[in-house]
Amino acid sequence: MPNPRPAWIAVNCTPHRLHVWLMDAACATLEKRVGEHCGRPVATLHNMLADVLCDTPLFTMACGLSNAGAPPHFVPVPSAPPGRAAATRVTAGGLDLHLLPGLHQTAPTDVMYGDETLIAGFLAAEADFDGILCLPGNHTRWAHISAGEVVSFRSFMTGELFGLITGKSLLRETVAGGGWDQSAFNTALADTMSRPTDLAAKFMSLYAEGMQDTLPPATARARLSAALVGAELGAAKPYWLGQQVVILGQTDLGAAYHAALAAQGVAVRIVDATDLPLAGLIAAYLDD
């Protein structure tokens, strides 16, 4: 028997995928759907929901969705993660879209668009948290949280740089393959944090060692990752030094950040972020 028509829809748009939850009036999940949007998220969303759309537009709460007929908009920090009242409303076919804004910062200039909802999901469970959230990913973000607000944040393209270097640079053959050398990561991390200015030279050393067949790929990958993460940690030091830090994401990348921070004596823990986007969307939906 098919599910009843949902009361509303929750949507988390990531760079390549749409995560869509069909919700009932009590904010329980009827069904979850995932689709590849290929840069056309609204059209993909309509296709994914074709079986539940009708003449009455379906209330849809969305984060990270930017090409729905309205440009992305942003709320300045300090701010609580934006809720329903701050959303931009767009009617698109059978959808009554409520597009949640991102956050922006002027000094230094920075934006986030989507991660603020993940932060809202975390705060829904830990409303009194006061400290630093680290959101590892293609673009890692560090956010200072106090009194339920994002006070400030800083974004780093560390993950994207790792992908570009391993996929397109001279190092692509040096680091090709699987495996991981934790000891090499720890040593290279300490070296980078003590001498961050020779980062580009470290990359050439990896290439030279690979050319001489003296460097296992697992060790090369670990050292490359440590160099990039170490440079990021050095720049993000005002966020984590003397603070309690929570890493949102139980992944290999999250574990790498955990190990790196623990090595610096930081009070750090990891929280599974799997359900946080939906929790944040529910919090936004209820914020009327």
C-alpha cells in the first residue's frame, strides 16, 4: 500500500544530490528519497515527487536550494540558524518552496549555504552548547557557537584542494591507490604545523620521493592530507585553541580531524551528522 500524501517535504540540496524526506503532520518521516540533480535541483525535485504532487502546492522546506527562481540570500552573523520566518517563498509547479537563507560574514568575508541547517540540527539536540563546531567536507567550516547563535565562522577549501591535487596534479600517480599510514599522517601534521610556510615545497618532496619509488602511496596520501589539514589547523587556531570542539561527521575525514586536534591537546568529540540536516529542517519548519 502506498504511503499517504505527505503533509510537507524536507529537502537538503548538496552539490550533487538531493536528499528528500516525505513528512507527516507530526514531523515523522514517511519516506526518504535521494536523487542526482546534475545542476538542475528543482527539475529533479519535481521528478522525484511526481507521484505526490497535485493542484494544491505541497509545502516544501529546503536548504541549499539556489536556482528555484530566487537568488540565494544570506543572514549576517551573529545569528541563530535561520528558520521558517526568514525563508524566501517561491511557488514552483506543485511545490510551495520555502528556501532557507544561508549565513554571511563580512570580516573576513565568508558564506555558508546549507551547513547552517546542519548546525540547527545539532543545536536542536544540544541547545546549550557553547564552543566550536567543525564541519569537515569538501569545504570544511569552523563555527563559533554561543547562546544558540553562530557568532562567527571560517571556511577552508581543504577537501577540494586534496581532490584537485590527487586528481589533476603531478602527484596523482604518487598518491594513487588506497590505504592509510596514520603514523606518517601524525608526523607530517606536526611538521606542517611547526613549519607551514613551506607547504608547496612539501608537495614537491612527495613527488620526488614517488619518482624514486621510495614512497608507498598510502604514506603519500597520508602526508598530503596532513600537509593540507595542518595548514588549515594553523589558520583556524583562534577557533580551536582552548575551546571544546565538536566534529560533525563520523567519517574517515572526521576521524582525521579528530586525530589532528587530539594531538594538539584539544577537548574534541565526534557527533554522527547523518540525521542532522533533517533535524535542522524540522526545526526550521516548526519555527513559525
